[in-house]
Amino acid sequence: MKQTASERGPHPDLIAGIAIIVAAGFLLLRTPDMPAMSSILPITMLSALIGLAALMILRVFVANRSERVKAPRHCIFDSWPRFLGIIACIGIYVGSVSLIGFYTTTAIMVPVVAWCFGYRDIKRLLLADLIFTGGLAVIFVLLMGQELPTEFFIR
């Protein structure tokens, strides 16, 4: 017996899009308390996130009308341990930023998360980590002149 979309429940992209908009909107409400120069990046990123989530929701409705893309028949989260691992990584990252510093935490977390998602090419992983962390340093220190949590070895 074939299930209809309503019998399977809401499309996972719809749920994710709504959750992203709510979370990004909540964080966006906190930016007026920040100094003007410090708030530019969060406002830009959160606004873009809201826009992309809105497009994701719109895509669900367009796909439902055209029936080209069916809602998945499986649970929203295929692997609860992997999902909980992602949540744990986010918590560890946030906590580590204040303990060991922003750049050190980012330099450690980027390859660890990529490794957990199955990326195993060490050379490219380290190069991507260097480019990403170095890019953040250029943006925050050189272009914006912002100080982030001090590294543990500089304190």
C-alpha cells in the first residue's frame, strides 16, 4: 500500500527550514546589543541563513505541487547516534572556544568533524583546515580588527 505525503508526516526539509529560521531569528534579535562593527558578520550570516531556509521551505511546497520530489519514507534522522554526536560536537566547540581559544578550537574541530563525516584524505583535510582557519584570522584580525577569545598559549 502506497503512503501519501500526509501519512508520512511533514517533509524533513520543512521541519529543518522552520527550525533554522526560528534559531537564526532568535540569534538575530541578540545582535543589536553588539558593537556595530562586530555585528556586521552575524547579521549577514544569519540573514543569509534565514533566506536559504525560506528557499528550502519554498522548494518543499513547489515539489509537493509538482510531485517531482517525494518526501522521504524514512525517519527524519537516519542515525540518532550521528545526530547526537553532531550536537555534542557543537557543544564541545562552544565550550572550548572560551577555554582554549577561537582559532585553536576551530583548527582542531574542522578536521575532527570532517573525519567523523567520513572524509579521510589527510593532506586535503589539513590544507582545507589551514585555509579555513587562516581565512577566519584574515577576516577577523586584519579586515575587521576584532579580538576573539585569546588562545590558551598566549594568556
